[in-house]
Amino acid sequence: MTKVEIAKSFSNGEFEKTYDFIADNAIWTVVEENTFTGKQAIIDNCEQVGKYFKSVTTDFKTLNIITDDNKVVISGTAEFLKDGLRVSFVSACDVYEFNGNEQIQNITSYCIPGK
């Protein structure tokens, strides 16, 4: 997978596809919410988030992809529906930094809830 494919998969909740591309000492910061330090902590959180995603219908839309050397930025929206009704809506931006081994070293996620 390319860096863009890895980042887009992670941003769209297809976490399992990205596990082999996360550095052991990676850090995922969800701004003003939480920080997950180390590959296993990131995977554990992905598993929890993934369970929620499976309990609702998800509609991810990628609006922008920006790349620069070892960085990929994905912005977009996510709508979560249950029984045809909107449960939540989020505008998000994820900034990925890759190390020299083409692995995710840092993720910074900005999530803004909408109506």
C-alpha cells in the first residue's frame, strides 16, 4: 500500500488494513480527547472504534488529500446512521507522519462534531 492508501484506509475506518504499517512506537493524538502511545494502544483503540462503526451505518466522504514527502493529510466527513436516522456527524482532518520505513509514526486527528 502507498502512504496515501494507508492514510485513507485509516481515516475511513478500515483500520485492519493499516496495522502492518504502524510503527511500534507510533503516537495517535486525538486533539482535546486522548493520546494513544505505541502500536498496541493504537490497535486497541481502533478495535473499540471499529465495534462502534459496525453497530451503525457509516458514510465517510474524503474531501481533500494533501501530501508532502513523509506527510499525508486527509480531510473529510463521517455520518453515522442507525435505523435510517442520523446518530452523529463529524468533520475531521487527520495528519499522518511516516518514518523512513514507510510506517505511520504520528497521527494527529481533529474531529469537529456537527449537527
